Amino acid sequence: MTILLPIQGAYRWLRRRVARRHATSLLEERLRFETLLSETSAGLIHVPASTIDAALERGLAQVVAFLGADRGTLEEYDADEPGVRRISCVSPGIDARPGITHGGLFPWTAEKLGRGDLVRFSRLDDLPPEATTDRAAYERVGTRSHVSLPLRGNALMLGVLSFDSVQDERVWSDDLVERLRLLSEAFASALERRRVEVSLAERLAFEKLLSSLSTTFSNLSAVDFDREVQRGLRRITDLLDVDHASLVEFSKDGAVVRSWTSDDGMDMDMDDFPWMTAALRRGDVSGSFPVDQLPEDAAVDRRSCLTRGITSQVALSLLVGGRVVGGLVLSAVRAERPWKPEELMQGLHLLGEVFANALSRRQVDTEAQRLRQELTHIGRVSAMGELTASLAHELNQPLTAILNNAQVAQRFLASEAVNLEEVREILADIVADDKRAAEVIRRLRQLLRKGDLEYVPLDLNELVAEVAQLVRNDAIIRNVSMSLELAAGLPRVLGDRVQLQQVVLNLVLNGLEAMRESPARDRRLVIRTLGDGAAVAAVAVQDSGPGISEKDADRIFEPLYTTKAAGIGMGLAIARTIVDAHGGRLEAANNADGGATFQ
């Protein structure tokens, strides 16, 4: 006994020393892991959302190395999108493992994780009988030991963090699992922050687009409508990551007026989509439509989609005041688009309101333009009525000359000695007078024609000279001295020839009428063109009449306001409307030496 006591004491001392060393080792390991966890968590907190994936990959690699695991996997799920975003870190020669909750390879594991439970086993034999399918899958990928933890945020399943041992079996202690749970919380927090920041950025970008389109369409001219609509559709495809966007317009009776597309290369003739068009027209479309789920009566639409490579569509009827004015259709081509119904449809409804209002304004503007064109045509007819005497005189001159020359030619031909040279000269005169009369008629027809506006670059001097030629005889009849002062080097003006000629004609007739009571010797009308560099061109009509009275100055351009006994008060109003529509200004002022100038 005296010999054994020292040995037993030494053994107890050795056990305590080993225990202290083991505890110290565990403590040091725990401190190193907590330091790693702290550094990883801090790094995930301070990195921008765009680099979170890279930070997660670095953190995962460090943890895998620390644990001595053969495989570490971070899987992220999104309920609104199919598939898995996965980050893997594996030892050399080790393959990455398929996703746990997708593909049906690990149904028991996926079910437990979905409930928020931990899954771990140190050896495959630890798996319960109901995990037979999982065991076979783990064996195929070489997993001998495994631990996986659900990543949750706001009661949602964000993903799974898992580690595998392939080369050896290992024990996942409660203490280690608790530390891994802290790591999973840090990873889940980073994933959630990225989603929030990405969602916020997308929402801000969407609101910016919505505001921009609202501003653009509220001040949109008819000339720019088509270009801006296509540009707006392209911006939608870029923001929502879709391949194609279409806008269709319906008339009041439901007929397709026209359609616009985001891509010139994609033919989206709505005649090829009768089912979708009919549904949009009824006003009951608001949702997504995978091509393979279209109903039987949409066979033509399905065929048209397959021809164009479209895999799915989302559509929305556009209504204003309860009336369907059009439809908005988004199409996926590259792959079936994982639409997010609730979020996407909320945004589309807002976009739909913008496009619906734009279409409604377009229809109102189109009808107003039609009425304006009718009114301006009536104005041209009225102006021609004022020129009846001078036009009759201008036509009578060549017609009388033609008659006289024809009678002379008949007498020459009836004589015994026919002078062919004289006959040729007479016939040449007849042809010239005929062309002269034809030119008068051409100018009349041009001014009186009805049709769509045609905006083309115009020579302002040429346009003014044609109007002056038309009213030349009327000025003579009225004893008015009319002169032209045309500036050289004027820039061409983009406009409709007939409408701008009508403006000049109305101003000239207004000036001629203003001098009706003036002494004949004082009646002077000057039509001049002016330029201000390469950007501005103007026409001024100056008369020598009594000028504009103070009481008329503010109302002279109002519709139905006239200072003439027989006037209807539309000439100047129509002229200003036309000039405004061309982006110009029409103003009037009294001259210092009498009379007025309209410019």
C-alpha cells in the first residue's frame, strides 16, 4: 500500500493535467471559432448587398477549413423562383453535393429542415428506416457524416447550411452544433439583408421608372408618341428582366387600332393571338399564362408563341373609366419566366394605369386633331371663298387666251395658204396658257385637299411665294401694293405644307381686309421672311391698316371673335392653333408708322 499510493496520486495528477489540457484545447478551439464567427458576421454586416455572395463564400471556406470538413454547402431558396442558388466549398477531389430540398433526392432530410429541425448523423447507420431514400442518395455522393441547419428569417425558409464528411466519420457534438447554429443565423441575416436591399433597390428603380413614364406621357406630343412608347416598353423589359413587352390599343368598339412592341425584331401582330386579344378586350385579364397551360381554345395563341419562342406571358387589360382602352403583355423567350404574381401584378397595375392614361389621351388627342383638321379645312374653303373674284380672274385670263388662240388657229387652218410656223406658235401659246391654268387649279387643290398631316422639311421662301402668287390678283383687285422680302439662307422648317400655307394665307387675307377702309394710295402689304441663325425662321405679314385697337388686342386670336362685319372669327384662331401645333408662336403688334404686323 505504501508503494501504490504515490502511483495512484501520480495517476490522478496526470488525469487532471490531461483534463485541463483538453479543456484548454476546447476553450482555445471555441475561442478561435467564436473569433472566426465574429469576423465573418462583422464582414457580412458591413459589405454592400452586391458583394454579399462573395463574403458568404469566403466565410464558408474558412469554416470548412476550420472544421476539417470535406464539403460545405450554402443553399438559398426563393418561394417565387424555381431552382436553388448554391455556394459550395469542397476539398480537392470531392464533388459538390446536389441540393437538399430540391430534386427529391433527400425527402426525409428536406421534410425535417422544412419544419425547422436540425439534421445530423455521424454514420449512415444512424439514419432512421424512413430515411432509406436519403441514405441511398448520401451513399451515392460519398457522404459518411452530415449536419445541416435551416436558415430562417421572418418565419420564412431562406435556405440550408450543411457540412459533410466524406473521408472519415465524425461526431457533430451539441457544442459544435450550437456554434454552427450561430453561424447559420449570421448567414441567414446576410441573405435576408441582401433580399431586403435588392427589393428596395428594385422598388426604387420601379418608382423612378413609373415617375419618369408618367412625366413623359403627360407631356407627350403626337409626333413623339410612337418613339416614347417603344422606349418605355424597352425600359420595362430591362427593369423587370423580361424579353419582350407589347402594348395594344383598342377603339371604342373593341377593334385593334394598333400595337407597339419593345423589340423591332419581334413580330407581335395581335391577329396571331386571338385568345389573348379577346381576353384583353373583355377587360378580365390580369395574370400570368405559361404557354403549356393555355386552354384548348387558345390553340392559335399557343402556336404563335411556340413560333416566336415564347415560353410564358403575363398580361393586363388597361381600363380608363371602366372602358378597356388597351392591353399590356410581357413575354419570356429565353426561358420560362418565374413570374412573381403578387409583386409583379402590383407593379404592372401601376404601369398599366400610366399606359392606359397615355392611350386615353392619345385617343382624345386623335379625335381633337381630326376635329381641328375639319375646322382648318373649313377655314381653307372659307378663305377660297374670299378669293373667288381674284381666282376667277386668274383662271379667266389663260382660258380666254386659249380660246382666242384656238379661234385664230382655226382661221389659219381654213385659209388656202397655211402658215405652219404661225400655227406652231399659236399651239405653243395654248399649251403655255393651259399649264398656267393648271397651276392655278393645282394650288387650289393643294390648299383644299383633306388628308393626314405630313411633316417634312420645307423651304419657307418657296411656301410664302406660292401663297403670294395665289393672292396676287386679289391684291390687285383691292388696290393693294403687295411686295415680298425673302431672306436668304433660312433653315428648313419641319411642318405640314398645306397647314403652314393656310397660316400665311389667313394672315395675308386678314391684312388685305384690314386695309379695306384705307385710302387706295396708302394700301401696302409686305410679306417677309426672317431668320435668326440656323435655328429660327419666321414669316411676318405687315399691313398699313388702322392697326389693332386696345380692346381687341387680348382677344384677336380667340375663336369666334371678329372685328369684321361678315367675319366668323376663325381665321386667326385657326392660324394660331396650327402654329402652336408646329411648336412655334404667332403674335401680333402695331407698327410705329401705322398698321399691324402678324409674325
